[in-house]
Amino acid sequence: MSKDVFQKELEEYAKWFHQHPEASYKEYETTKKITQILNENRIEILPSGLKTGLVAQVKGNREIEGKSHVVAIRGDIDGLPIKEESGVSYASVNDGYLHGCGHDYNMTVALGAALLLEKRRDQFSGTVKIIFQPAEEVSADKNVPTGSVAVLRTGVLDDVEVFFGTHDSNAGESGEYFIGAGPQSGAVDKYSLQIHGKGSHAAHANIGISPIRPVAALIEGIESISTKDVDPTHPRAISVTHIEAGSTWNVIPRDAFLEGTVRTAYAEDRILIHDRIRDIAKGVSLAYGAEIDFDWEYGSPSVYNDPKWTLFAKDVARSLGLDVHEPVASLGGEDFSYYQQEAPGVFLNIGVGNGDRPMHGPTFYPKLDALSDSAELLSRLAQSALSHLQDEI
């Protein structure tokens, strides 16, 4: 199959996916479509128990002596609850949902890589597992895991030695690839503080304990952590995003509430900021006589690209004649990081243009020009990684 024919095939898949965005953990039609394409191309789907999303595999036919290695590639498949206003001819037919983060692009790249690997079985040994992950965009909490955690819990990836993942980016044009070592995203954590005072009439504030005064002190203390406590060379963001207190002008309320988010690139900063907010809350509680309950919810950690495998990925990309750049810094969240807690990995970004259309916005769609090149890169990364692992023995 020529590159042009393959590109057109992938464009048709991408347009179908764009037209049919589905909510996290409800990607039923998307999963059905991927399953259909994989079955038509004789690509094995592994039993996992996942209700949506799936993991497939392609095994190479070349014989080797010793251990057979396993690597994985990943695309995510869920959409966003946004009404589309892109104006493209293949706009969403699922009203109120849009692939506004480009997961239609990401899953098409992973699907294309799977199709290429299937045609090249005789060129490699070992196994490539292809992850079509649900629920990357889900609002995860203690009861609902993010999609990568759900996939990992199935055990189907326990033998993977290296992970590769891609994501589209409107920070670059089609044909630009962004690959860098070290932190690539922010750890996503949420904190909240319940402040309990003693209500009173505003004319008799001395007999109450205002929760508003400690809120003011908490805000000042929390937002000073970023500049006074964290290594100034480390990316981080600490934000107070939600405050509630009182209901009228002449009553001092009994309770107040404050919450926000912390984004960090380094694990040590995550711990430091947690401890500083906890300690500030204790000090403010003592100073103002109010009880303060502190809660912290850990979200996905920072994506951290292994330096050795990042250099490897850059070399593979350049060997294909691709335009490789250092990535644009971001503290946005990405649950690919959970795979990297199990084995080293590289997460890279693919330029898709439309920089004037914000991702996670109603007008966004990825340009499709580089789909075949991107699928080629992801397949070559997997194939070359298996060869590299074999050579290391």
C-alpha cells in the first residue's frame, strides 16, 4: 500500500472518530469501531474485562534465542462534553460532545501503527501491545480511576518493558514532532480546606469566631508557597480556585470553604507543597481559633520521559526524516504518567496546527496531514525498541 493510500485510509478513520465522540467510560461505539477494524485486519484483541477501550497485540514472526520482549503503544479514545463549533464537514453527530482534545487523532495514530505492524510481522521479534485507552479526560476521584489506571488494573500490561504514547498539539504545525526528556506535564492534585468558626451577628463579632479571617490568611499563605518554598527553577502552579462563606451582609457565618489545585513537575515538590499547606492550615487554625480540616486528593503524576529512551525516540524520528523539536513546557495533566510508573516510557507530541483554535474549546479540530507519518513513527518506535531490548541482552 502506498503512503498516499494509507494516508487517505487513516483520514477516513479519523473523520469517523471525530464525528462520534463519546464520554469517558461510555465510548461504546468507538470501541466497537476499533474492534471491527482490528478484526478485519486479523489483529488479536486481548481479553481484559474492559467495558470500553481495549488492548490489542501484534506478535513478530522472527525467531530469536532467549527472552521475547514486550513494548506498548498508546492512544486515548474519549471525547469532551463540548458542543462543536468547528465548521468542518465531518463535525460531531453526538450533540454536546466533541473530540476537542484531539483523541480522534491519537487513536487513529495508534490504529495506523497497529496496521503497519501487522503487515511487518516478519521484520521483528517480540510483541507490541496497542492500548486504546478509555477515560483519559474523566474527572477521576477516589472511586472512579482515570483510564490508564483502569487499563493497568486488568493486568494485561504487566509484562510491558517500555511504553510509547502520542498526543496531538496545536502548538506545532503538521509534520512537527516534539520529544523531550524529563518532566512533560504537571502532577494534578486537588486540595480543600473546611473552616469551622462560630457564627454571630456582625454587630457583635467579638462573641463569634469568623471563618473569613482565616480564609484570607490561608490564601496569602498558600499562594506564597510557590515563590518562597519551591526551587525557583522547578515548574509549578498553586491556585486557589473556589471560596464559599456566608449568605448575607450582616451575619458572620459559622463555616467557610476553600479549594484549589496544585500542579508540579517534580515529585519532591508535590510532597513539599502538600506539607506546607497542611502546616499553614494548622498555624492559621491556632492563630484565629477556628477548626480547619485539610484534605488532599492525589491525581495523575507528572509525565516523566526516560532520558535514555527519549534519545532513542529522537534518533528513530530523525532517521525517518521527521522534523523534531523540544516540547513546549506545560503543567496540564496527562494520565500516561501511570504507565511510566510501571516501566520507562516516552510521551511525545505531534503538531496538528490550528493554533488559533484552543484545545478543549468548541472550535478545535486537528489537521490530518501527518497521520501516516505519525503512525509510521509510532510503529517504528515499537519495532526498534524490541530490537534494542534484544541487543541489550
